[in-house]
Amino acid sequence: MFDVAFSELVVIAIVALIVIGPEKLPKVARTLGLLLGRMQRYVATVKADIDSEMQLEDMRKLQQDVQQRMTQTQAEIGSETKHIEQSIAGATKPDLPPDTKQ
């Protein structure tokens, strides 16, 4: 995340020691460590929430796609069934000669 070299960390530590003082430095370092840990846990929680939301959205899209394909398949089956029924009905009708008067 941050590209900080060891020499830069040493300079920051020396400046902190001078500004804060040797008595308060351990307490400040402990507090900063706790805050950093909380921040990392918060970021991890946010990442997990975002991942779960993305997976949920993907599942919704997949469900919508499956429903659309199912509806399309049902329509195709209905159309084919009608076509087969018409073919069967046409095949079972007796052939009558046209305009036969009795």
C-alpha cells in the first residue's frame, strides 16, 4: 500500500521520539497499533460485504437468466405441442370428397 523504506521508518520514529517524548511514546504507539488493527478489521469487513453483495448480484442475474430461458423453453414446447396436435388432428380427419351431394 505505502512504499516506505526502513530508513524512512527510522526517521519517523526519531521525530516521534523527539516530539512526543520517551515517556508517552509507548502509550501512543500502543494506541496507534490498536487503531490500526481496528481499521484493518473494518476494511476487511467492508471488503467481505462488497464481495457478498457482488456474489448476490451475480446470483440474481443467473436466476433471471434461468427464468428467462425456462419461459422461452415453455413457449417452444407449447408451440411444438400445438403443431403436433394439429398434425394429429389433420391426419385423423376422414377425407371427404369435395361437394358431394346426397
